[in-house]
Amino acid sequence: MSKVQKDRLLRLLYGISALLVLTGALVKLQHLQNGDLFLFTGFISGSLISAFEIYGLKKIIKEFEKAKIK
């Protein structure tokens, strides 16, 4: 998978998790069922995506540090 495809996928997943959080908040405000499920799913998926992206950034930083040392 190329970097461009990976970036598009991450943006799509971020958008979906944000949509889940907003939908969950709206459902909770209207006191309907399953609002907690939407919120929980949206926040957990957003956290996992962020953790994955942070791991990738750490990897890039280590590569830059190695290149700088040489």
C-alpha cells in the first residue's frame, strides 16, 4: 500500500469515527437508544487510529535521526 493510499484510508477512518461520535452525541441528546454505543465506538476507533498514526510518526522520526547521525 502506498503512502497516498494509506493517508486516504486514515482520513476516511478518521471521518467515520468522527461521524460516529457526532451521531452518538445527537442520539444521546434526543434520549434515544444506543447513543452510548455510537459514542464508545467512535472514541475507541479514533484512539486506535491515532495510536497507529503516532507509531508511524515515531518510525519516521527514528529514520531521520539515523540519517542525521551519519
